[in-house]
Amino acid sequence: MSRRKEAAGSAHKGGGAQLDDEELAALIDELCAEAVSGLSHNRIEEGARPWLAKAELDLDNPEHMARFVEALAFSGYLSVFTPSLTGFAPIERFIRDRRSGADADTAIALDALARAEFRLLHIDSVCVPDRCSATDLANGEKVTLFEEIPEEAVGCDVALWLAATPKGELVALGVIAPLDDAALAEAMKFVRPGKGLRNSHRCAAALYRHVVRHDTLRIEGLNLFSEELSDIPDEDEEDWDELQKLAVAFMAQEIAEACGESITEEILQAARGMTNVANLMEALSRCVIYRAGGKANFAEAFSWIGFVMLETLDRRFASGFGGATRSIEVIAGDIERAIAEGEAPEGVGPLFQELRVKLMATRRAKTKGRPQDDELARVLQRIQALRAKTVDQGCTEQEALASAQKVAELLDRYGLSLDEVEMRERPCEGIGVDTGRKRSSPIDECVPAIADFCDCRTWFEKTASGSLRFVFFGLPEDVAAAHYLYDLIVLAFKTEADAFKKRSKAEVSGRNSSRSFQIGFGHGICYKLSDLKAERDKATRKADGRALAVVKSSVVEDEMEKLGLSLLAKEQNRSRKVLVDDYRAGVAAGEKFEPHLGVETE
């Protein structure tokens, strides 16, 4: 197919110049490939799946990998030319759409595609380097094939899709399948003496099934390319970088899925775990390079890796994760700069936009038309109203916990209104809270308890300036509640610490006395929130016996995995000296929360 690759770049020359024969053939082939690429991957894979199911492919064998890619190509070209139940083939819709605004050369190429058909040929001889003479096995017609055919193919029988140019020369479309005796016998079942090839689409389907399951004749330069037998590098696996290993693993998974085997989440998690902007840029660059080199299987693998990484970065940004996370808009700017500075191929820009559109479509599909969105908006408004009422006015520990209890009631009432399927369709998000401190504080020990009370996950980070930051991650209403409760407790710490200083009049104890009280106060809040959480979980057990918190936890854990983060649990081994009486006073103050005080029930 090298002739068409070389000519493809000039197939759309401007200025109204008429295309020569080679350029027209390249344009016909290019348009057909474009039509095939417009099919859904699922449709192509579904077509190949029954063939691959009994192919007995070795997933680690590069030759079998090539057969897998060939099977997808067979399925794609069969699908694009086969009429659907409505009576129209995808190629017909493609031609109709492309005719609008088409120039004269494109119109000629589309006319040729409209007459394309599946044929069985015997290669008689090679006339010139880019043409050969052949005989139609179904009707005996002598034809000229506009294709570079290796000398080794002379005398062989082949099956292929063909489109005729205005001069009557035939242009091969897609993969050419050389036929051994068994494959030829399968194809000839559809030939009727004096009537030619009957039901060519069924013939193609039966022949492709046979070739994929039993393999067929392999001819160097026709359906076997030693230098491209496998896109997998020849060097030892230990010499591959991590992206290369991931791409090879993806291709193996593709074969496993098409052969009916189950696919684990391991490869997906590996891609998420490697996600950062630099690796995204590298994956997109390799996709562009492999596409230009005609290595479609590796290009597809890196495109998939790029999409997973883009989706993961988008999730991290929405989660509030602070570790060098950028928005999609900022990443787009990074890519533009890299292209302008020659650090990435120009094709990376259009590829990024293609994946970005796909990501946006995925977002819309997940969020479109959810009936519970209006109710969620009301819950979030109520939480904001409580925040304005309580945080802005300051609060005591009783008022803080009463507000927390009110928020909990709102969350539970809303959560119990959803079934588990609806719950799992909800997107998670996060919010980062910058403390502005570089050292830990007693209130930090309340953060895990707040997250647990609000059915969230939390983790601590360090910002670029070295200050402490933590993130609440979970369902939107739970994250809003956790942020609100944290703000309340910050105020309660200040209110109660000031009150303690006035009560104790122990200036001689100074900083140690106040800190001991705050440590105890934080522990008291944690104890109380833990008790209240246990009561909530008992009260919100769903009809199927599962607690609402268990369902939420499962949803949030699944979404956490999609962030591809490596979080480390740090044990707090250090002991702290406290003034016992002041610490106990703080614990007692924290445990005096009364849920029914401080907030009016609306």
C-alpha cells in the first residue's frame, strides 16, 4: 500500500488542478478509510468478535497480534459496505454527506466509491510497478488493478474490495486477502456458473470468518510486512519505557476482549497511576507519530492512554487535588506552547481537541437529564443558607454541632431518596482547603472525623509554598457539608478557646494551657462526631439492609480509584505533653455538643 501512502499527501492539492491517476486512486482509498474510521469501535469489534472467538490466538505472539488487527480491518470494511435494516449502507450515508461542497475531484472519487464491490481475482502478471493484470474468478473478466503487487503474488488468488476509476482501472480498498485452497473453496461457494458472484456481502463475511479462524496464505508485501510484522519493539521488554509497556498491554487486552475473555481493571489503573501532564503529552505525541507511520494498532493504544490520562486529570481537577493539577483549559495552553516551541508534533493539537470533545460528550452523557438534580440543588442551597446563618455570625460548640446535625438530616433524607443505581450515576467532586499554616494544629485531627461524618474521603497535601492543605472528596452534597462543618468547627475552636481563657484566668500557664485545651477539645469533637455517625448509620439503613453510608462509601471508593492517586497513611507516633486538667476540660467541652440546640428546624 506504499503507493497510496506516498500519494495521500498530495491528493488534495489546491488551485483547481485536476488530479492525476495516482492521486485520484489515493483519494478514493483515503475517502474509504475515512468512512471506515467514522464507524463506532464497538460496531467494528462486534463484527470481528465471532471470528476471533475461535481463532485460538496467542496473546503474546506478534504475528497473532497482526492477525487481530487484520480482523478488525476486515470487519470495518465489511461493515461500511453492508446495508443496515433500513436498506442503506454506512458508505452511502458517508458519500451523501461528503458530496455537499465537494470539489470536482472529490465528487469523482465519491462516485467511484458508490460503485465499489467485493471481488475475487487471480493475479496474472505485474505490468508496471503500480499496476497488474488480473482475472475475475467469478465471471472471467480481465481487469487492471491499480496497486503495487509484489512478484510473489503473481499466480495467487485474492479477495478484496474494489472501486473503479473513470478509466476503468480498479483501486484496492483496505486489506487484500490472499487465498489458500481452503479459503478459495469457501469463497467459491458463492459463485454461480454464468451468474458470477452471488450475494457478495455474505461471501465476504464467510471468507473473513474462515481467514481469521484458520489464517491463510501470507505473501510478503501484500498481507505480510516483515519490517512491520509487529509494532512491538524488537528489544527486550526490560528496555521498554513504562508508556511502551502500557501500550503493549492495552493491545493484548484488546485481543482478549475481542476473543471473549474478561478484561481486568489493572491496565486502566496503571494508566491512571501514570497520569501527569508530561506523560499525557508524550502519549499524544507517540499516537501522532505512529499514525503517520501507518502503525494503527500502536496509534490507537496511545490514543486510548491519552484519553484515560485526560479524563483522570479532569477528575483530579474536579476533586480539588492540588498536586500540580491543571484544568483542561490550562493543559490546552501547555500543549499549544509545546507545539509552538517544537517540543511536540503539530498533530498533537488536533488530537487533543478530538479527545477533549470525547471527554465533554462523556460528561454530558453522565449528567444529562438526571431527575434528582433539582433536589440536589435545593439541598446545596440549604447548606449554603445554614453556612451564611451560622458561620457569619460565629458559633459555640453546641451551635456548631446542631448545625452539623441539621445538615446530616438533609443529606440523609436526600440520600435515602435515591436507589443505588442513581447513587452510582452521580459524579464525585472535591474541594481543597488551604490552612495557610506550615505546621499542624489541633483542629487538623478533626478533619478525618468530619470526612467520616459526611461520608467523604480526605487527604492532606503540601502546597508549593509548603503550607498544609487538605481535600474533602465525595458526592457533591457531602463535600459541601464537610466544608461547611469544618468552617463551623474552626469558629467553635476560637469561640471555646477564648471562653476557656476567660474562665481559667491562668495566664501563668499561657500557651501550654490553651493548646492542651484545644487538643482535648478536638478529641472531644471527634468522639462526639463518631457517636453521632454511628446513630446516623443505624437510622439510615436502607430497605435492602445496607446502610446508606456503606453504599456511599462504595461509590466514593470507586471514584477514588479513577483518580489514580497514591495516598500514604502516616501513623502519628509522636506523643504530646499536655496539661491534664486543661486537656480534660477541652474533651468535656467537645463532648457537650447537643444536636437539638442552636438551629431552628425549617
